[in-house]
Amino acid sequence: MKKKSKKLLNATIASAVVASAVVVVAPNAVDASTKFPDLKGSEYYYDSVINLTERGIIKGFPDGTFGPTKLITRGQAAQIIAGSLGLDTKNVNNPKFTDVSTTNWAYGAIAALTEAKIVSGYPDRTYQSDRYITRNEMAIMIAKAYQLKSSNDVELPFNDVNPQFEQYINALYTNNVTAGISAMKYSGTANVTRGELATFVTRAESAMDAIEENNTTFTISEIAGTKVEGFDIPEALRGLLNEKNSAALAGAFVKAEIKDGKIVAINSLQLNTAGKEGAVLILDGGNTTIKGDLLVNADYIEVKNLTVQGNVSLSSNVVNGFTADGLVNNGEFIVEEATNPVASLTPFFAAATNGPVIDFKNSNLNKVHVKRDNVTVGSDAKLPELTISANVSSIQVDADVTTVTVDVTIGINITGSGSFDQVALEKAVEVALNISGTIAKLAVNNPEAKVEVDTKIKIGEVTLPADSNAKDIIKNYESIQSNIAKVVAGDNVTTPGTNNGSANPGGSGSSGGSGGGSGSTGGGDQVTVTSVQATVGDDGKKITITANVTNTTATKATIEFYKVENGVVASAPLSTYTREPNIVNGKVNFESSELPKGTYQVKVTVGSVTGIATQYVTVTNSMFVPGKTSTTTVTDGATVKSGSNDQIATIKIEGTTLTATSVAVGEFTVTLTDDKQYRVSVDYSGNVQVTVSDQVAPTVTHTPSDYGVINEPINISVDVTDNVGVTSVKLFYKTPSETTYTEVSMNKGVGSNYNYDIPEVSANSIQYYIEAKDAAGNTKKFADKENPSEIKLLTYLDATQKAINELLEVTEINGYKYAELVVGVDENKVALVENMIEQLSEGPEKESLKTKVNHVRQMLGLKITELTVEEINNTVELQWNAVEGANGYEVYYYQGDSAPSNPYDWELAWGNGERPSVNNFTISGLQNDKYVFKVVAFKNDTDYILYGYEYISDFVTLVDQPAATFAFDAQGGTVGETQDDVTFENGTFTIAAGSTLTTFTFTVTTGTVDAPVVTNYTATKAQNGTWSAAPTPVAATFAFDAQGGTVGETQDDVTFENGTFTIAAGSTLTTFTFTVTTGTVDAPVVTNYTATK
């Protein structure tokens, strides 16, 4: 088998410009003839296991087995994937997971995958390498490792997908890596077996190879109309690949997916032509999406209105500046190291040299990573994450940032201004924070660090290593301590001074995000619009927007909403919904419930200064939708706002009759004649419909778990449906010792499913209840606060024993075990229990449990999967699939209209305890009635007879089908009396010797007793002496009757000639009937037909 080694595909395509190397470690070869006794060639994972084994990527156990059904850990998965990709696991950077030391057996693989952005561990900085990997986690690793992309054109068939993992599962499904555990289930929280992971890896390798085969790399020399380098440009990419961008795209390297001569997608783009100072080259993407990476390899370039799903990198050729306006970057924005970086600082900071200025406008970024010295980063929106690494000794940051991570080992000077939620100093020895603004939390993780803090900084909290002293780490602590609200060093907490600034020790944030901007008023202090926050309420439609405004005499702000589709922000706002709220005491507070359903970017502008919420807001329950009918429930006197095209102002309702007066645009009031609620629908053409509002609460279906495991997440899953629509599903949970419930919104799954993983707790049980609401406010609960549902939590050992006991809930009768009585057992559950048993200590008890579980596994393999029933008179022939490992079969039948509820009512099809070893059987002597049959395979074990799953047939109705009967009458003859000339015996007619008989008649009766078929025949002697008994046929005859018509008389509308019906021209006839008579003269067959237009 051919060896393969994979390289990371997310490296830039121009390795000649930005050096990037992947060291491929040659695996130890394994003989392809290696056989594992527990690996069968018929299993779906067989070829994958052999493939990876021969390449030295995966190995078996010391006892010679492979263990394909054993569960696999996160560490083992990392090793296999790193081996498949051919990553260098020796020369790696320490990812600093608290539970993965450099001596850990999986350290190299975990570090390599972390560096390649394939894994990131848990929020608590652990990796948990010994924890079994779930199918959800596996999906993320496989999709990232092999760069498999999801598709908006592919709809997942599974109804249990957590939205958090949907794009990765979609990527696997789109690329034929997984088909789920069934047609409707993905089972993301289930664990992965060794055989499964081997299959996922080899399938992903094949998918990646297929993607690469379709990729073409070319250099742009000219764009002519809708063609570039001979390839057709589709409509979706013409916003980027057009003649207006020719200058910016000149000499660009493109890696594209090509199909039938057309560019399907751009997987990576490298810009190689530079602009000039004062003449920047602009690349306007026209809201186009690049599926992979963008490399900017030239100076003075501005990128506008472009979405990059991969990374955006600035090479060392970007010397002076780069601007992004309307850039959406789903990957990482990387400022690569210079060719000759500053390696050290003498004595503290090296003399500054100008570096590039990076300016972000109206952009939505994920993470900015600066590896270049003397870079200036500015943004009018809050950056989620900024990482400073490599040999950076000086950087200027003019932006608000959620998290700043300083990951350098040399001295560094950070200048600029902004508001930072957290600044983490990882390794730096010398740090100067010469910035103005606020830091909510400053985390110094190196006890040897020396930090100098500017007096213009207000700090909410400083955290230091345990046993550290602030005076030893912060060089100018005495002069700036009044600017620090709290210092935390291990368990030691001090409050050195009064913080007069706006730094918040707890950080700030909103589900909608926050951002800000600043600008000159024309001679005075800068106007600032900061802390822009936008959130959507539980009703799915109410948007709350707040912002802080300083240094302005303006009394109003402007709020604009920009539609976001497929991650692309519209270039213009929805002008209909632009509002101008008042500025009160430096604050903007605004609420709106009028936006249509959709996702929006929110901007708050004062004068020429704009603040942008970095996170989008999504309206899921709009009052009005453009171009569609939208509804709201109203009560008497309610005032309802409408869109710009609505002309309805006042509505009076009496019953379901309304009177509407068309007056001013903007709002209408509702007047009701009784206490009922009504649902009023108004579309954008002004049409109104009134119905009584929904009074039906949602339906909540939930099956509580019997038990969980202490210190393990507890999954709660529920199905919620409603006749109108579900607006919220909430989970309330607590331990018995807690007095208040924790309230969370459950995650929307596929279809009607909602789920949530309760974080691990150390209590003996968890109490919870579920509350669902619909659009009309109707509420339905599962359990409640006073009477909650409760899940008992067991230790791992107790949970193992309980799982085994549940698995062995098999009815034993006189030494028999019946697989059909094992409830809810499948291969995954058996594998899980087998793995749990493996964790137990060696001993007789463990061996006994293994034997019992092995019984169950054997029974699960005894499956009849198909059964055919053929009936001939009162005899039934049964045929089924042969079952591997079965010693024999038992066949049962039951006479009646429905299958018996009592299993003992089935009749064994033969007696004396004889069981056939073949996969067919015949039952004779049955009566005319309905029957149902079942077959079950069995296997003899030392202590038991093990029975598999039964297979029950459909019902079969038996009726008599008697043999043909004959009657005949001979005419003429000379031998003797007429009758003597012809005799009939055993189905043969005999003509007496010397008879002059030339013809006689006979009838044949077939069919059933209730429906006999009688056919008349005439036997004739030909001149050559041959007798023929063929029936005399007759040509088909037709008769028809036409109904309706306008041409003439009814019959004239339809004529028939030479087998063809002709409808008269202009006839309105739509139907007529006719009969067809075929068969023989003695046995005509008449069929009725209706012809319909």
C-alpha cells in the first residue's frame, strides 16, 4: 500500500516570499500482512486500520489485538492526526497546557496540533489528554486538520446537532467523512472508537486529496470582462475579479477551485503589486468571500469589503502601511516577522525604527497576531484579541481590545491609547506600558518580570504570581498605586489606592459586543464614542443599544443598522430604521423592536465619530418582515409601529371583522370589542388579517436520565414544538445544597431539539426543571421549582457497575438469554461498557463481568435482517439471511389478525426440539387464514443458549388454490359410442384407435373456490393428424361514451378509427369513458377506462 504523508495546507502559497517549512517525520513501516485477531475483513474500518498501521501511524496492543471497538482518548487522537499530517512533533513550542507536561507521552503531538491551530484545549488551559474524545470534538479536529469546508448548499439530515459544532459536522458530511450513526442521528456527545477514528482519518485524507486535485494556481496578468487567465469568472466572484481591481491584482497569485473551466471558489490569494505613498492601491472585494487565506505581499495596499475565511497575513514587504475597510476575517490576522528582526534590546529598548501602520476601519476581526517590531495597530472597532509575540520590542496600539497577550521573551515598550479588558504578560522580562486609557485586568504571569506603568493608565485589577510583591514587579509602583483598584497575588488581595478612572475589575461585555471610536471636534478635545453595546432580548426582537459619549455639545446621536448576510456587512445601512436618540449625561440609551428578522452590525455616530459594536446582533422574532406577512399579538389600545410602505393607521375589530382607515404612515392603534387577544397581520402592501391569538402552550418532551457521573458534564436534551413558534427554552438547575437555581438558555439543536451540558459538579445529585415559551407568551414546563426533576450522580466505579447491570437486563429462562429483550442496546453502548470494565482492577470480578458483556455482544451479532415468505396453496416457504456464528435457527408462526402480545402464544414450527442449521424452512398443512412468521438465530455457549434478535414477517393471507378440473364432451366417431372415443386420465386426453373424431370441446376451471375461472376450449384435428387445443381468440372491440362538448352533438366530439380516438377541434370536452373487450369468444375480458384531459 502506498505511503502518504500530509502537509499543512494553510501555509501561504508563496513560500519563496514567506519562508515556512513543515518537517515530515518518516513513520516506522509495519508489514502489510500484519493481522490482528480481533480485526475482521468484513468490518467497515478494516482497510483504514491496515492503511494507518502500515504507515506506522497507529499500533495495536501488546497482546497482539487492535481493539477497534475500544474508545480513544484525546491524546491518542492527537497522535494519530499529527502522524497522518506528517507534523514535526520534536521541534515544537510548549502550548502551556497545565495538565500536559513536556514528558507526557502525547506532548509532541498535542503541541504540534496546537501550533497548527487544530486544537486549542479547554478554557481552563487544560487539554485533558486522557479523556475520551467525543464525536463533536473529533469533528472539529478532523475539519481543521484536513481543511474540510462546510457548504451552505448541504443540509444536515441529523436532528441532534449542537449549533456550536454544526459547521464542522457539515464539513465532514459534505466531504463524505461521516454519515452519522443513523439516518437522523449524529450523536455528537458519544465517544469515538479506535476503528471509527481510523476511518475518519483516511476518509478525510481522501477528501483533502480530492480538493487538492481540483485546485489550480495561476498568476493574474490580465482580467478581460468575465475571464481571467482563460477561466470564466462566476457572478459571485465578479465583485473581486474585475477590471477595476486590475491594478491591485496585477501579478497576484491565485489558488482556485476550477470546474468545467469556471472558477468555483478562491482558496487563497497573494497580492504582489505595491502602491505608493499618496497613491495607495485599493482592492475592493465587492463583498466577495475567499475560502482560504489572503497574503498581502506588497506595501501601500488597502483591502475593502472582503470576507476571508482563513488567515490574512502581511509579509515583510509591507513596510509602511496597510488599511482594511469593511474586512471580515474569520481566521487570524498575522503581521509576519521582518526579514531581519531586532533580536535584543540594549540596554533596555533598541532605537525605534518606523514599522508599518495597520489601520482597521469598519472591520470585523477574530484575532490579530503581531510578530513584527515597531508596528502601529489602529481600529475604530473593539478588537477581540491581540497577541504580540516573536521578537517584538516596540508596538503602538490605538484601539480598544478585549484581550492583549504579550508573549515575548525580550523587553518590550507598548505605547498608544485605548481600553483593554485584559492584558496578559506571559514571558516578558522587561515591559513598559506607556499607554493612556484603562486596563480592567493586568495579569503578570512571570515572577521575574519588571513592569513600568504610565501614570495615565487606570487599572482595575493586577494579578501576580503567588508569593509575589507588587513593588518588586511594578518598578514605579509607589507613584502609580493610586491608579490600581486591586492587587491579587495568590490568596493575598490588597486595595492599594482609589481608582478614579473607568477601569472595571470585572471587565465589561455584552452578548452583542462593544466598540468605540474617537475624532477631533476641530480644535478642542477629541469626541469619543465608546463602550458601544448592542443586545437582543429574550423575545428575539427587542434590541437595546447603549454607548458613552464624551467631549461634545451634540444632543443627538445617529444609530444605523447594517444588514449582515453570510458574514458580509452591507455597504449601506437600512435607512428606514436609522434613528436619532438623545444624548443624556454623556449616555446613549435606545431600544427598538421594529427591525425585520436578520443579523445586523450596529453603528453609533456623533458628528464624524462612529463607534461600532464588534459583535453582530440577530433578530429572530421580528414584528414585520419586508415583503412577507408578519404577525404580532395585540390588546385593546395597543399602538403598533409599521414599515414605511404600510398605510394602515386605525383598526377597529368586531369579532373577526375589521374597519381600517388609511392615514399616516408609521403606526396604528387597535381597538377590541371584548377581552380576547387577537393576532393582527400586516404586510408591506398594507393588507391586514385578523385571527384570534394563539392560546396553545408548547409541547415539551423530555426523558430524564437515571443517573450521571460525578465531576462529568450532564447533558440535558428536550424536544419542544409549538403550533406558532418557540421563542425560548430555558433550563434551571442546582445541587440540593444550593438555594437558588442557575438559569441558562438551552442550545438550539436540529429540528425541535434543545440541549445543554450542565458543567461538572461534585454533588450526589442535580435538580432541574425546563421552561418553554412561545411567541404568544404561553408557557409549558417540565417539572418546576418546587418539584424539580433529579438526576443521581454516581462515582465512576458505581456508574460502571450500573451501566453493566443495565446492559445485562436480559430475561433468563432455563439457561436461555434473549437478545430481543435487551432494551436500548447498540454497538456503541456495548463498546462503552467494555471500555469501562477495562478501567477496573484485574481480578475474578472483572473477568466475570467481561464474560457477561461478551454474551451480550455475541447476541447482538445474531441478527436476522431479511425474511421472505412464499405461499403455495396451504404451504409456506421461508427464506432468511444466513447468520455468521449461529448454530441454528428457530421458526415460529401465529394464526390471527395481529401479532400476539404474549411471546408464549407463538407456535414452534416443528417439534422434538429440532432446530435447522440452514437458512430456509417449509411449513405445510396451514389453514385458510392470516399468518405471521418470525425467525430467530441462536448460538450454544458453555452456560447458556444465546438467542439473537427476532425478525417478524408481514402478515400473509392463505387461501385454497385447487388444481384445474376438466369436463369434456366428444362429438362423432366410429369405434363405439361417442363417449368411448375420448378418455381423460392424469391430465392427458386419449383418442381411441381408429376413431374418425375430428373435434371435441372441454372446459378448464382454475382460480380459487371463491373466484373460479372457467375457460372453454375446442380441440381440433389438423390434416396432418395433429390435435390442437388452442382457444379461439377474438380481436379487441371498443365502445365509448363522450360527455359534454360544444362542437355539435355529444357523440360528434369524439371519433374512433384504427385504434385512435380523435377529439373535435374547439371541443370543451374534458372526460369520456370507453370499454375494451379482449380475451376469447367464449371467455371475453371487459375493461372499463376513463380518458381525462
